[in-house]
Amino acid sequence: FIISPNIAIIRAMDPISNPYTPGAGTPPPELAGRDELREQVRVTLERVRRGKPAKSVLMVGLRGVGKTVLLDQMRDDAEAAGIQTLRIEAPERRSLPAILAPELRRALLRLSRDERAKDLARRALRGLAGFVGALKVTYQDIEVGLDFEPEAGLADNGDLELDLQDLLEASGQAAREAATALAVFVDELQYVEENELAALITALHRAAQRRLPIVLVGAGLPQLRGRMGRAKSYAERLFDFPTVGPLTPEDARAAIAKPAEDEGVEVTDEALDSIVTATKGYPYFIQEWGKHAWDAAQETPITEQDVQRGAETTIAALDESFFRVRFDRLTPLEKRYLRAMAELGPGPHRSGAVADTLGREVSALAPTRSQLISKGMIWSPSHGDTAFTVPLFDEFMCRIMPGDDWRTE
């Protein structure tokens, strides 16, 4: 028989109505447990806009805790409050000037439409032209449209640390004249080279000294704290480093139950407990488990049996979409190093214990460990310790490299 495409087929657990949203940076239906951090950034931006001192905010946390989603929500909050924003993701092998210049140009063009700030914004755009022209030889990946001719002597020395100070100072003056602030939102900040981080820190420090309304709101892996400190020793006094961790059991339950309730579906307490236990409160995993529990259920309420029925497809989806993409970037020796860590458990582990598991000397494995840190796969919570940056990656490594063959490869 033929069903008209205009007739919707409705069942108790319609997959079209599934509210859960696993995906890289995809906003969840319920942003639970993050109100305190959002309020911290709101207060920071308002203080800066009013010319009062405030520290920039750099959020640190493992993969899967929702840093990107939170950063985007904070930017939306800032835009709604009339703050001028830049949104940047710092990918590997791209320079800071290359990713900053196009976004700064857009912000300055917006400021140039404000009658109060027009002249200062145009001066900052001339500074941007000088900045790009002077640094093009060093940073050949800079590609940005230029709207004005450079102003001689403004951000055109060819020295990133000096020129970035001039450029942000000119931009901050325009923002102040427009009675707003300039908020730079940067994701994956740990991938920025340390000399470029040093230039950024120096420029922000100078802006703070001049009481200019410029603030950085960043997100990165836990090693970001150490990288900022190595770049400039005073970084810890210039930034707050709040940790974005897994949700509390109460918030995790809300992140599961509230979206289902909004669709007229209940989730039993046993099912909630099962998902919270399996996900350990990590927001990305909550979305994945919620999605597959919904799809496994035939009717409301979603039960613990539904969660268990969806477990196999949940783990398969996580392996393919969350874990495997990181695993495939690794060399054979890097994979063996991570498998040795997994053999020891979730971690953190002493570097010597990992070396012993592989039957190698610590010094011989030091380059491999450094490469894994550079790739954002592991980090060092303290000297000599090594931990995964991806939650539950130890369990994945045991699934993808079962048995003992990895020891002798």
C-alpha cells in the first residue's frame, strides 16, 4: 500500500522527536550545570565594558565536557548584551595572526558603523593593514581582505609582540568609544604556539593596564595552564583558569530527564542511574547514551532495560565518531604507548610505569610521550605523571587493541 508523504507516522517513541544531540560542539537540549561559569564570564565582560579591572577567563577540561558548546553559549550571551565578539578556533599548524586577523577585521568593521567609534575603528583597520603587511613574510598563512591603507608606525614593525600590542590597543580604544567591549573567544587554545601565546598575553596585559575593554575567553585541554605559564610567567595573575569537568549526578540526571520530559517522555530513576554511571557525567557521552536509549525504547517511560539494549549501539557510535578519529591519527608506537597506559587503568600513571609495561626505558619513550601531548591525546597533571585527555579512552584502547599482541609489535 502507499502512504501519502503528507501523513506523519506517529509512534510512542518517534525517532524524529529524539531530543538528544551527540556531535562535536552541538548544543545539547539542556545545558545543565554550567550557570556558574556563564555568570562568571558575564560579570567579567560587564566589568571590562565599564572600565573596571577583570581577569580574562580560560576554561580547561578534558575532551567531551562541553567546552566548545559552553564557549559558544557564552558568546551568544555576550552578543545579546551588546558586546562585540570574535570567535576563533585554533587548529594545529595555523598561526595566531592568521586566525585572528579575519575575525578582528569583521569586529572592527562593525564598530566602524557606530558614529561615536567610526574614526577610531578605521584607525584600527589601518593598523590591521600594517599588521598583516609587516607579518606576511613571517606568517605566510595570513589571508585577509584589507579595507584601508596602513598608517605608518602603527602595528607595522614586523615584531608580533610589539605589533599585537599596538593593534589591540587601537581596537580597544574603538570599543571603548562605542561604549562596548571586545571579547575574543578562542577554542582549542592549547594548539597556539608558545611564542604566539606570549605575544597575546603581553597585548592583553597592556590592554588591562590601559583599562581598555578587551577580554579573552578561551577554552583548551588541561595542559593549557602550563603552556600559558611557560609563555609568560605572570599569566597566572592575568587569567582565571576554571575547570570544566563532568556534571554532578544531579545535573547529569537533569541533562537526561529534562529533554525527554519536554517531549512528553519519562525516564525511570533506574535508567537515569544507569546512564549517569556509564557516562561518568561527561556531557558528550550523556547525549550519546540518551539518544540510543530513546531509540531502543518502544514506549514511555524509558527503562534501564532500554538503556542496556541501546548500550551496544552507543559504544559502537562512540568508538566510530569520538574515539576512532583520534586513534587513526596516531603512529604505531603512539598507539602502543596509549595501550600500555590503558593496561594500567584510567590513570594518571607514572611515566616509568608506562615504560615498564612496554619494556622500554623512560628516556627512549620521551619523544613519543611529547608527541602525544602535542597531539592533545595525553597531558601531565604533575611532573612525571601522564593522563588521557579523552575520558574513557582506556576502555576504547582495550577494545580496539585486545589481547597481548600489542606488547611485541
